[in-house]
Amino acid sequence: MSWHASVVKALKANEVRLVTYIPDNVLAPLIDAVHADPWFRVICPAREEEAVGIVAGAWMAGVRGITLMQTSGFATLANVLASLIVPYQIPALLLISERGTLGDHQLGQAIVCRTMRPVLQTLGIEHFAIERLEDVEFVVGSMAKQAYATQAPAAVILSPLVTKK
Amino acid sequence: MNRAELTRRLVAKLRRGEAVIGGIGNTNFDLWAAGQRPENFYMLRSMGLAVPIALGVALAQPARRTFVLEGDGSLLMQLGALGTVAATRPANLTIVAFDNGMYQITGKQRSLTASTVDLVAVAKGAGLAQSEWARDEAHFESLVDRALEAPGPWFIGARIDAAKPAGVTERDAALIRRRFMAAIAPKA
């Protein structure tokens, strides 16, 4: 099974029905898959902050959601994570395609990539990088289960080892 | 017009468990002061995210009307959200923009709406065709009445004074969230 089909399977198994995203070339197959699948409500807003805010509101009203983004998009989220998601104890799911490492040609991506794990660690947000295709469904599903069971956000990092190797 | 007064008039019309998202600062202070309905969600930080949060609530519960109260500074920070609302077309969502042309809470610095930006024009340009400035208190009430009955999304702009808010929200984020969720929880 492809990595994106595994993500879809894990999201469905955990009743995740809302997908918000800011586009990313690496995530394109997953974005296409959720757009094509009537199980999901899919929204592409203008900024990652918005995408996270929509998922937060929907969860409080009873619908589970996930936000898809790339590394540089995550870098715009420190304020909303620190002032909304963490203190209000909202299990926002973040799926981040890891750019700026393992052969990226853009210096900006490489530098911003180095801010991601320190921010996640500083905010105490559970995160895990998937590096093997066979782990995708288990990790996405498990991170979702733990997020909802503990009312805490979770960030799943998709390594180029999964998406590009 | 006055934000606390308009907020009281709006809240007085809510009889069907409508959700209300209060944007940061004085906007949610006046929502708090208008009576602590459990269906109110008070933002303590995250400037600009009231509209996205309200959109999420409105999409998750299409049978419940949702209002979001924002200030001009907060809206200016996340203008793209107006386009997102227009594109997703939630019939149950109403955005109320309180505009005093200033960042009142940080020392009354002038905002862009004090010079060139017209928030109702921006909302219309974003695709929110049902956008209007309230001319006075009675007109504001009639716009709210319409938003409570006819399909949205609605955008109501209100030019307000620089009076201090009528209260201050309690700052217990987890309690605010739990109370809000319990009040709007879908019936099993």
C-alpha cells in the first residue's frame, strides 16, 4: 500500500473526517486522495494558522480533523500552538512533510527545518517521524488515538525516507 | 456605537443555543460581560483565529447557528479567513466585526481601518456577498435578526467608540473549552 493510502486508512479508522491543508508538492498524492474521497470534508484556507483554527473549532463541536502542511508551514504555527492548542488542551493532529533535509535544494527549507523539532519539544507536543513505509498506518493511527485519549495535540512528521526514497 | 451595548443586544436575541466565538481582547471581554452563556467560547490569545475557529464549529454543527465577534485589528491579521468562509459557504455562520480603527487594548494605536481599509468592502471582495455596515443600533439589531433566520454566511460591520470593555474574562483556558464543549455537545 502507498504511504498516502495508509494515511487515509488510519484516518478513517479513527473517525477523522475533516482535512485542512496548505499545499505541498510532496503531500500532493494525499491531498488528491482526500479530495476524491467523499468520507472527508476538505478545506484549503490561506494560512496554516487558519487550518489549525478550523480543526480546533470542529473538534470542540464534535468532528475530528487533521491539518496537512510542510515544514515551512509548521514554522508559522508557534503562536497558535502555544496560545490555543496547548493551553485549551485541543487534540489537533498535524501531518508535516519534512522538507529541508535529505537532498533538498532550497537553503531556506533547510534552515527552517531545523526549527521544527525544537519548537515541538519546547511546547511539549508529542511528535514522531515516520521513516519506513510499513510504519505509516500504525504511527498515524496510534498518534491519533493517543491525541484523542489525552486531549493533546500530536505531530506526525513524514520523512523523505517514506515519501521520496 | 458601543461594543458592550451591541454585544448585549446581540446576546439578548440568542434563544436556540447559538454558539458565539469571542475574539481576543476587548471583544471577548464584552461578550463575557454580556452574560456568561456556556455556548460562548472566549479566546485568550491567538489573534486573528476567531473566524477560523467559528468556521470549524459551524461546519461541524450545521444545525446550530454560530456567531463570531472580532475586532478590526484581529480581522486585519487574518483576512484570508474571509475568503475561506466565502468558499466553504456555511449557511449558519455570522461574522460581526467591531471596528474602532485602533488597537485599543495596546494603547489605541491606529489600525489600517482608520486610514484606507473598509472591512465590509474587503468581506464583499472576499466573496461574502451578504456584508453590510450597521448604520445604528436599531439597524444592527435588524441585521442580527436577519442572520438568525435567513441562510448565511453573513458579515455585519459596526463602527464603535473607544470606550473600555464592560468586564474582563476569566482566564482559565481548559475550563472555557470544557464548558463550551459540554454546552454544544451533539445529543447522543
